Amino acid sequence: MANEMNAAPIKRWQTWYALIAFLYMYLPIAVLTIFSFNKSPSPSQWTGFTWEWYAKFLQNPTLLAALKNSLSVALTAVSVAAVLGTLSAVGLARYYFPGKNLYRGATYLPLIIPDIAIAVATLVFFAAIKIQLSLVTIVIAHIVFCLAYIAVVVSSRLATIDPKLEEAALDLGATPVQAFFRVLLPQLLPGILSGSLLAFILSMDDFVIAYFTAGVGSTTLPIAIFSSLRNGGVTPELNALSVLLIIASASIASIAEVIRSSGTHD
């Protein structure tokens, strides 16, 4: 009885803590969502419900062009990074070669280096080899950190796979390439997909690296949003766009987690 009485205040404290934490994290998003439907362009007063700002975003050629650029960059960078990240993870886990630990550190380094440092270093590199800034340079820069995230997720998936399965395939006459494609790759697929979806979100949301490596006519969506905020402040149209981005990011992250979880329980 005494234990139950002591546990009650603890449960109440945990409930209040969880409630405050959720309010702190999601109240700004809730306010943003509400005012994206505000008929008035002023964020200080509510004058009625409207879908007008969502329609205006879909008719804004500047933002739509920037969205197209962001999608092109993210899809290209993730496609390349998925191949390189998977091969890196498999090579580090299954093979020994000189400098392996150094290569592992270099692969995962973009995860801990600040974005501003990566952006400046990449810009200096492009300037040194005299590459003109464009969408291609943004893609190259994004491959660097997308590769690291995909390699980490694939490595965690690879750690749960019994290497004896590949050994059995080799003993049965399969070549190393056949063993990889027929035995290992199908089991790695959930990790590859979830890592790619995570990297896609990060690429779409990236501002710092894209801002430093973008050339003329290669404006991505975060850069376009920043320019609009700097010139005209927060507008209901940007509120609507932000809500759509939040919904898209949350949906992709949820899909990635479902894929990762299903792969873990196989």
C-alpha cells in the first residue's frame, strides 16, 4: 500500500513532465499550422479560415522551381550515396585492408563535423580545383553527408546478419558477387531504404551546405525560403509551405522507421 502511495506522485510528475515536453516541442508547430489557414496576412489576428495560402504556394513559380531543384539534388545525391554507403559498410564489416580504421573514421566524420565547416571546406575545395558552382556542386556536397548517414544505418543492419549465410553460399559454389546480390543485399535492403529516406530528408532540409555551394540559378527550397524571409518577413504562404514540409518529412521518417523495424524483426 505504501509503495502504491509513493508511486502515485512519481507517475503524476512523469505525466506533467511528458506534457510539458510535448508542448515545448510541438506547440510552435501547432501555432504555425493554425496560422497557415488564417485569412489575414497578419500573424497577430485571426480573421477566418482559408486555403488561399496553400493555393498561392502552388502557384508561386519561384518556390516551385526551388522545390524542383531540391528534389533533383536530394534524389541524385541519395541514389549515389546509397550505392557508395552500402559498399563502404559491407567493406568495413566483412574485409580487412590497410588503413581500415582510418577509412572508417573518415566515412563517419561528416556526422560530427558542423555543417558550416563542411560547407566552407567544400567551397574552398571547389574554388581550388576551379569548378563552377551549380546544382552539380550541391549534389557532390550532399553526397558526402548522405553517404555517412546511409553507411551508419546499413552498418547497424549488417551487424544483425549472420556472416555464415554468405559463407554457406560460397561453399555451395556462388561467387562473392553472387553471394552479395542473392544473399546479403536482400537482407540489407530494409537498412538501405530506411537510411536513404533519412538522407533524403536531411538533403531536402539542408540550408548551410547548399547556400555555400550553390551557383547562379541553382537555388534550393531552403535557400528560397531564407531569401523570402530576409526580403519580406514571415508570410502566410511560407507558413503553408512549412506545414507541407513538416507533414512530408514526418511521413518519410515514419516510413523509414517502419522499414527499419520490419527489417530488424525479420
